[in-house]
Amino acid sequence: MTSSTETGQRRYDPLTGEHDPSGEYRVVQLRLSWGLLSIFIFAFSLPIRYWLHFLPWHPYQYWYRPGYMVLATLGLSTVGMIVAWLGLRAARRDPSGKEIGRGASRLGLFLNGTVFSILVLAVGFIVVYWRFFR
């Protein structure tokens, strides 16, 4: 039986972009998965209305529910931005000089930052309306 090096085939390592002589892929490290965790937090915060129904307690008045949804979404987007920032800080360069692990962190930071800024603007408009135009 001939090995892959005897037949001239080389195995490719997708993390570094180089051919791996050991023939196996490396394990995904935690520093590369911060960005994916941030994107998962963003995806988890989208259906927050339905996630709040799984809580053992429910607000007594109906008009409290939007406030809980806003607070939960603001909290999740803040956590998502912190996780994405950690992913940007933990990114590294491979031996060829290419950055590894920044793309997903940038996307997670953009998505969670967009949710955070839209919610802050909406809450600001509601407060201004209730304060001055009601």
C-alpha cells in the first residue's frame, strides 16, 4: 500500500492555507470561534419574543412585554458585541501573513451593533414622544 506522499498527493490545511504534511486537519481553536459565537447570539436574539414565553414567570400587565423584549434584545446584542470584540482581539496571523478569524468577528460586530443602534434609536424616539408630544 502506498502513502499519499509516495504518490505525490499533498493534503491541504484550510486553516493556514498551506499543505499539511501530517495529513489531518487541525482542531478549531477557541480564538477562531468567537466570531461564530457572536453570530449565533445575533440569531438567538431575533426571535426573542418567543424565547421569553419559555420563562417560568410572565409579566402581569400586557404592556410590560415590549419592555422585556427590548431589554433582552439590548442585553443580547451587547453580549454579542463584546464577544465579537474579543474575536477581533484574538485574531492572529498565519506564517504567510494572512489574518485568520477576523471575518466572522467583523460580521458579528456589524450585526449586533446594528441591532443595538436601532433599538437605542427606537427607545430614544419613544421617550421623546412620551415626554414632549403626549
